[in-house]
Amino acid sequence: MRIVLSNIGTFGDINPLVAIALELKRRGHAPVMTLPAVYAPKIVPLGLEFHPLRPDIDPTNTMLVEMVYDVNKGTETGLRKFLFPVLRETYADLLDAATRPVRADLLLLGELNYAGPLVAEITGIPWASYVLAPFSFFSAFDPPVLPPYPRLARADKVVPGMGRGIQRLARFVTRRWPEPIYKLRRELGLPMGPNPIFDAKHSPNLVLALFSRVLGVAQKDWPAHTLISGFCFYDADAGNAALPPHLEEFVSAGEPPVVFTLGSAAVLAAGDFYEQSARAAMRLGVRAVLLIGNDPRNKPRQALPGSICVAEYAPYSALFPRARLVVHQGGVGTTAQCLRAGRPMLIMPYSHDQPDNARRMKRLGVARAIQRASYKPWRVARTVRAMLAGHAYEQNAQNAARALAQEDGVKTASNALEQLCARMRALR
């Protein structure tokens, strides 16, 4: 089958698609990656067909990243200032990829591609959707942590029905956001349809929850035809999954380090995270790795001892299993790699799904969380020291890793896509 895989977002949003695309290609299918043009140098060397999708992402636009990661307005900024103003261009690019040179058999769409359901509706091409974290389902029975209102989720424990209240609040606050989608639907001659923010992004045919049951289990108000596949791992750099030579030498030369990282997006709004992290590592007296990205402002200004290694990037799958503990932002991709490696975590969440992921990891007993405003060297050192002093976090992390080892997200998701395509062909 010819299947178009498409989303807009960071590497954390895109890497699971790459994993699935490579498996589909191995099975003899023709995956078509339809993504922002910035990802082409990472995708094309893998031998995958690539079509650019607007809006493109400027990895140097730290101002936009800082706005998108604002706790109170970040999600609204990302949608109303970045995605929705070019919705027509996204629609045109995806329509072209889905119909030329030949018509696709299936679409697999991420939730940030709001033009995707419109393309599927106009063309009649069957489609599946995917989400990466339970946060995306906004369940009343497992209410998410809303970044601007973190205490509401805790209130669900003592106030019956609070989960439904959180749902209503989220829909009320966002009620005007999808007007550009409704406008484009009218121009295309389509009815208004379900709420694009919460409902229309989920396919009526198949919703792939590309996360582990360790992170979240099915709820009775999730969309019909939802399948929890397990995580879909890929973190190579254009196929290269080795550590940079200087980092490999450092890791091999001594005790496992504590790793400090902010993933692929929050690293562009790091502030003084790495400066404070370096000081925390020196207070602790541990070997440490700082993954600072390619923004030179993230490099700590003070002279660093030989016990601290700085690198721009490293595949987590090669580094985390060799770490003692990982300090990170709570993105689901980073969280998944920590779980897979069986490593305890200290999470400093920014926004979006990150506070919710942090809460889930705390409940699992593999992590503690610290707020950005409280991220100070003495507090980080005290927390990490306490986590490393006992065995509970380590044991719980190892238990989680064993559970993940029983799952095969890529295989399960690919099987489901093949079955969906066969089912749809049989109905024609």
C-alpha cells in the first residue's frame, strides 16, 4: 500500500512516524513522509519518499519556542499563531502528497495536522490518526493535568465529577480557536463537523495510541477503535545511532553519569537550565552529561570540571541505558526512552503534555518533579541525592523497563494499519 504519514511538530512528534515508515518499507509498502521541510535531511538518507509540508519549522526561532512553551498561553500560541494562519497551505501540500503522482491507499495523521481530516474527507482516502500521550484524549475518567490549572487534576480525587468539569473548562477556553478550520471547511463545501481541537482529530477508523500501557490505560470515553500499541522508538540522526566520539569516550571512562537534557524543542527555550544543572552536578560530585543542543547560549559560562561532558546531541537509546538518572523536561519521547532504559527521572516540565507525563511518572514511582521556578542547584542536588540514596526509584524503573520489553509498538501499529487498509479495500 501507498501510505502518507504526516504531522507537524518536533522530533518527538516525528520520530515515531519514522519508526513506522521504516517498518512499512521493510514489509514492502510505499510510505510517503509528508513533514515540514526542515526534516528532509534526516528522512531522505533513510530511503523514504519525502514531501514538504507547510508550515516549515525554523529551529533557530527561539522566541517562537518560548511563546509556545508558555504555561498559560503556549498551546493557544502554537495553534493560533503558527499552525492555523497557514492552514490552507498545509491542506494544499497534504492534498498533493495524497493524490500525486498516484492516489494514496491510506493516511496516518498526527493530531497537529489539522488539515489532515479535511483532506481525508474531500478525497475519501481512509485514514488513521495517532496520539503520543494520554493527555491527548482529555479523559474525564483519567483527567489530565492542564498546565495553567495543575491543581484541578488533583481535585478529582476528592471532588466527584471534577474530570467532566475539566473537560468542560477546556472546551470553553478553546471555543474560538478552531474558527479558521470551520472557515476552510465552509469554503470546501463541508459541514461544520465535530470540534477540531478535541474530536475531529481522531479517526473514526483507527486511533493509534503510540504509548505504553505503563504510561496510560484505556478509558471508556476514549475514541472508538483506539489501539494502545506501545511506544514506537527511533532516535537515530539520519540513520546514525552512535554516540559522538568524545561522549562515548567520556561515558566509557568512569561511573555512569547523570544526564541533563531538554529534548528537541524545550532546549530552544532553555534559559539558565544548563548553567544551574552544571552547578547541581558539581554540588553532587557526580559525573554528568549536558545535552545542550546547537544554541551556543546553552553552554554554561563557568569553567567545567572534567567530570562534566557537554554535547549537542546524542541518541537517547545509546546514552540513557548507561546513565544513573536523567533530568529532563517531561516530553513523551524523552520519558519513553527513560522508561525503556529503566532509568529514574527528575522531571522539570514546561507545558502541553509534560506536566501530565510528570504526574504519571511520579505515580509509577520512577520519578520526582520540580517546577521551573524552583529549579535551583541546591534543590536539584538535594532531590537527586535523595533519589540515588535508596533503591526504590531504580527498582521501579527496572520493573517499567521489563513491562516495555513485552511490547512492540512498531509491529503492533504496522499490523493495525495493514489490517485497516485491507478492511477498507474489502468495503469498496
